[in-house]
Amino acid sequence: EVQLVESGGGLVQVGGSLSLSCAASGFIFNDYGIGWFRQAPGKEREGVSCISSSDGSTHYADSVKGRFNISSDNAKNTVYLQMNNLKPEDTAVYYCAAEWLGYGLQLLPPLYTYWGQGTQVTVSS
């Protein structure tokens, strides 16, 4: 059974930091890229960052470059998203998802096959 389980969300003040984790199981981790996406109320789901479990390459949305860092621990089949200098506009439900690397690592939600349930991140001002 494929599972992606997010953890680490919560409430933080503007300028604060949070670290999200995504624990994956049930598929060949090294054949997939793991992406983080977010969806705020009334908005479309948008890509935040992704990482290839194969070669460690990464992509970031312009809105988070320089503030967020994605990393992977392949021994634990876990991907992390370190979020620093958080802003109110970062408030959203954050999802991790898995994309087969045969498509090439991209931040496009339709390419992602497996999805977690999401974790809420709220940045208060």
C-alpha cells in the first residue's frame, strides 16, 4: 500500500520557521521525485518545491526561493521541507506527492501519482 504521510505543520508567527516531513512507503523511492504543494482557501494548488530521490536535483517556486529548503533522506524514505522567514501568504495546507521520474522532475500537480493527506501551516501576523 502506497503511503505518503506529512507531519510538522502548525501555527507560527511571521518570520518564524517550520520543518515539514514526508514519510513515503509502498513504492520504489529512488524511482520517484517528491514534491511539496500547497493550497490556500479559494486558491488553486500550487507547487512549492520538489526533489529527485535519484540524483538530488531540486526545483523551487519563485515565491519560496531563498526561504525554503528541500532535502531527502533516502535511507528513511523521507523528504523534508525547511521553511524559514515565513509570511502570511505561506498559510495553506501543504501536501507532499510522488512523481515517477520518467516524466522528468517538474512541479506540475497532474504529473504526481501519489498524494498525502496534507498538513496545515498557518502563519499569523
